[in-house]
Amino acid sequence: MVWHVHGSWTTSFVHGRHDYLVPLTPDRGPDGRGRADTYPWPGTVREVPYDRLAGEDVDVVVYQRPHELGLAREWLGRDVPGVYVEHNTPAGDVPKTRHPLADRDDIPIVHVTHFNDLFWDSGRASTHVIEHGVVDPGYLYTGELAHAGVVVNEPIRRWRVAGTDLLPTFAATAPLDVFGMKVTNLPSTLGLSGEMEAFEDLPQAAMHAELARRRVYLHPYRWTSLGLSLIEAMMIGMPVVALATTEAVEAVPPEAGVVSTKLPTLLRALDRYTNEPELAAQAGKAARSAALARYNLDRFLADWDRLLGSIVPG
């Protein structure tokens, strides 16, 4: 059983060889969204009303939020082995941030990046790192539009975390096209109606096709684990300009783009990629090769099979 919390990550996870149950509540709210409607999920994923889960044969529960431990106990009516996926970087006083499961040794924590494993205080819990895996969208890059593409959900609420405050500076160098949830009002909020276009919550395949038309991918995040959209953009064949924060420095090799904490360096890179299509295409091909080597779906699913097999033998 796994909750539909992060659509892109779940899309990769449910491509394994198991049967997957996703809880469904009448309002399809955060605790019961059921199957995704904007992501391609296989038939092995079945949405089950929360009040019928007790009758299902559940071998393991994949938790992603602390309160799900209580929901599973209530909805299943019994104890079931579990594993906790930590998607997020620690918040607050980061060096002192203690994980919610740090005082337990019965539920292993899976960090999605080595950065997260390093920065979270996981206490007594056993920890594992299973890096992201992405369903390969294929080499789609055309770069026909001399624009930068950005993918971010809720950029206004997340503001400095997502680097939203930096976008006007980048927009002075290249037009920006922003994809994601709750992006509709972003151009007017930033006063960039002429320099930015927003694409609200496109289905994944449509977003990939549109993103691939942009010359370069801009990753302005200050504090995030490692956005799957960055890996997807690399697999599409886009060159990358990214802040050198959290795991981005591990994900993007020098030949695939420019990663720096120096804003002038990032602006120069954005300008070069935007105005030199051959250079952009070359870096994009290197980005795709790097992403396929490190973040391919087969490796991701094999890592998960090994861990799940250790929790529920057979």
C-alpha cells in the first residue's frame, strides 16, 4: 500500500513487478487521491476505498508522511511491516533537525538522495538511500524556442525555497516558461507578464513535449532534495543551468550544464545556451546520457526490490 503523494516519484515506483494499492477517500483529498489522472500508471495499481482496506492482503506499507502511520493502523486494523520514504530536505534549524522516526528502529527510512541521508538526524532508525529512477520519456529535445523552461509547483507559496525570487533576474537574460501547479498567476505576481508564460498543470507527456521545445532548463531551487523534473529534463535532452545546492551538484556533470552558487556565472550560462543552439544541444545530449546512467528505472526498481525483499521475504 502506498499513498499517492508525489505523482512523479509514485509513477516510477508503481512500474515495478508488484501489485500496488492506493487509498481512496470520497473527496479524493491528500490522504486518498486514488489513481493519478495526469500520470501514466500501469494496471497493477488499484485504488481502494479507505474503509475497505482492512479486507485487502497488504504485505508492506510505504509511508511518506508521519501521520500515515496512524492512518494505516486505523484503516488496515492490524500491524503491517512498513518502510518510510523521506522525500524532503530537513527544514528549520537544519543541523539539528531530527527525523520524526528517529526514535524508532522498526521502520527503516529510505532517503531519496545522499544529501538527505547526510543532513537528517535519523537517530536509531536504519537508513538506506535509493536514488530516484525515472521512466525514460525519450530524447524529445528540439530547443526551437530560445527560452528557458522551469518546472515548479506552488512557486508563490514556496518562494525562496524554490528560488522564485530569482526568476526576475533570470528573465532579464532569457524569456522564461514556467510549468507546474499553481503557476497561473506567477507572471503577474512577479511583474513579468511580457517575459514569462505560465503553463498550468499539464499532463506529464504534454509537459515533456512542451518543455523539450525550450532551449535550456533552469533549476533555481535553493532547498529541495532533487526535483524529478530536473532528471526528466536531462533525459529529454535539455542542457541545465542550476543552483549548486543540495543534490544538484551530484546530478549534473560539467558537460551537461552549469551548476554554481554565483549568480553572474548562472546568468552567463543561461545567455550562452539560449543564444548558441549547437552548444545547448551538445550539453543536452550529455545530460541525457548522465541521467540514463544514474537515474534509470531498472536500477531504481531493483534497489527497491532488494529492500522490500528484506522486509517481506518471499
